[in-house]
Amino acid sequence: MPMVSITHSVTLEEDKCKGCINCMKKCPTEAIRVRNGKATIISDRCIDCGECIRVCPSHAKNAISDSLSALQAYKYNVALPAPTFYGQFKKVSDINIILNALLKVGFDDIFEVALAAQSISDYMQSIISEKREFLDGPLISSACPAVVRLISVRFPGIVDNVINVISPAELAAIAARKKAMQTAGLPPSEIGVFFISPCPAKITTAKHPFGIEKPVIDGAISMKDIYRTILPHLDKIDNPKALFTSSARGISWAASGGEGGSIGEELYIAADGIENVVKVLDEVENDKLKSVKFVELNACPGGCVGGCLTVENPFVARARIKRMSREMQSEERSVSVDKSCLKPETLHWQKPLEYEPILRIDEKRSVAIRKMADIEKIFNELPGIDCGSCGAPSCEALAEDIILGAALDGDCIFKLRERMYTLFREMAELQEYMPPPFRDSSAK
């Protein structure tokens, strides 16, 4: 899948940035540098995981999303609430009230992403055994776009392990548009389908999807923003319409482990939090998890409930989702996504995931090889303690920046100190130097 120009959801407000290195040290792809007292984000490296938003003490990092005013561009609008949305409300026990509140703020219909998640789970059950026959290691979920992007830029050895299936949100968008065309009698272009997102990665992927030619989602609204908007309406809904159709399997995708449990895989592991994700991917690429059949990974702590665009404490939201799942275990729900939307040609990516190296040294191979050797040489001369004082996240990153012209050798405080010591010694020697005509020849 060739890299395309991506407009990221994660952005930086320079006026708020104080130049600390919290975000730089936490970024899993070394996409952040601190120069001239301000952080900068390298677009090609960013995976929109939101970790910088989470750790910034100055709140200088934000996620750009669509607003409700975007609904005005369409005659008929459908909301796609993520399963995580149900765990955000403290005093609401009936999910139908939450869904009806969405109708109050401008949406004409609701299509649950949780319902699409159930169908994705069923489809993955049917193909997972066949796909594993061609792989040495485990299959890796493609549900978290930040993880998929991370693999594509940092783990070339396991890009083929990623299941090439569209996300539940994308399937929900396809099914929702088809349903709306039948209900409203409108052409696809006049129907707006909006995803309510818990994280910036899913906002970016809604506009720049993996593996498919054109986006199927018309917009993505931050869960925080929509939460504030519908909150005043919740207490005013006495007799809500029965809009909730998904089951425990669908809403369980909101928390880490929900996807693996939903597809019925026994030999699977679930990891959440970007640092844990990196560790697991390292082990998969190094063939240390051959006995595992399926790997579910979420960049956010706890799963999507820990997304940086959510409102509720992730532990509380996760407990709430689990309680809802337990209560629905005994309920029989026959509603499903329209079968015409569940064809393999619809559910699979049209293009395979490809390795897209984030470090592009030079277009010419010979020049790139020479520069790589220069990078290694500079790196070996650096202290190797990755202190971040230079404004780069690691000594290796600084070496790369120096060769690419984005930094100077003297940016390393330890190298600068060495130069200063050398300069002081030279100055001391010069201070004691006396030209021959003025020397005391008797002095020994």
C-alpha cells in the first residue's frame, strides 16, 4: 500500500507548547523533535496514536475532528457510535437513551459500530484458520489503526501477519449508507455517515483508510465533543425508541480482549498501551510468539475505552462495558448487518499492507548507503544515553538528524562539553605561551 499524503488528526498548538520533552520521549515512532523551544511533529512518522496528547502537561497537543456543522452538507445523516461510547455515561443504564439523544442533535438515524463488530467477528472466525496456514507467527488484528500504521513503518517482517479486513466502523458505514438509501430514497452523495471516535487514529483513518480506494466514512466527530452536546438531552428522554440492536459480543470490542473473545479464539493474547504493543510486536517479529494464534493490540491503555478523546475514566468505562456485556449474555438478538454487505470483496482490503520506512535517507541508493555509514559513525561517537537534551528522542535519531541537515553535531550537550574542555585546555596553553623574544631562557 503506497504511502499517500496524510493530514493527521493530531496537531500542535505552538503558543501552548513550553518545549518540554515529555511528548518526544513517549512517541513510539520518534515523530517529535524539540527545536527553538517548541515541539515539532514529523508528519511521515506520526501514527496518530495520541500518546503525545495524553502526556502533554501544557495541553499543546490536540486532535482535529469534524463538528456537527458538517451534517449540514447532507440531507440525511447517520451516526456511527463506537461501542466505547456506551461506557461514558454514569447515570444512564439504558443504551437506547444514549442513541435517542444522538437523534436530538441532528442525526436522522443510528447504526451501531458494535453491530458491525459482531459481523466482523463472525467473518474472522471463518477465515482465520486458512490465513494461518501461510504464516509462521500469529495473525494480528487490524482493528486499531495506530497499531496497523506502527507495523507498516516500524515492523517490516510482520506486515503480512496483519489481517486484511476492514474495520467495524467501515463496515458500519457501508451498511448504514445502504440502509439510508432504502429508508430515505436518496442517492449516496446526499447521505452523511459520521463516526463517533474515541481516538485521533480512527479520525485520521476515516479520511485516509487502509487498503481501500476511497473513504466510506464522511466524517469523524470526537467522542468528547458529542458527549458534551447530547448530555443536556439525556434527562429529557422518557420513552426512548428501541434503537439498540447489538449484543455482548459487539460492545465487548470496546475493551482490550473483547475482540479476541468475540471471535472465539483460545490461543490469543491481548495487549494495550503503546509501550506494551511495541514489546509484543518485537516478540512477534523475532519469532518468540509462535505458539500464539491471534494477537489483539490496542494503542490506548485498556483498549478503546482508554482513547484520549473519551470522557470517562478508562477503568470505570471498562467496568461499565463488562457489566453491560454480562447483562446481555442471555439476550437473543437476531439483528445483523445486511448480508449483501458481508461479501469478501467488501470486507477485505483492496490493497495489501506494505512496509513504508519512515527514514528516507536519499533517493539514490549509493548516496543512501554512504549516509547510513555516516549516521552509524556519528552515532558511535555519541554517548548513547538518549537523554533528549539535544531535542531528539535518542542518540540514533540525533545522528540521523545531523546527516539530514536538521541538527548539528554540537547539539549534543556531552559532545559540546568535550569541545569546551578541549577549548579550555587550549586557552590555558595559550595563556602560558610566551613568544621567543620574551622568554626567560634560564627558566627550566
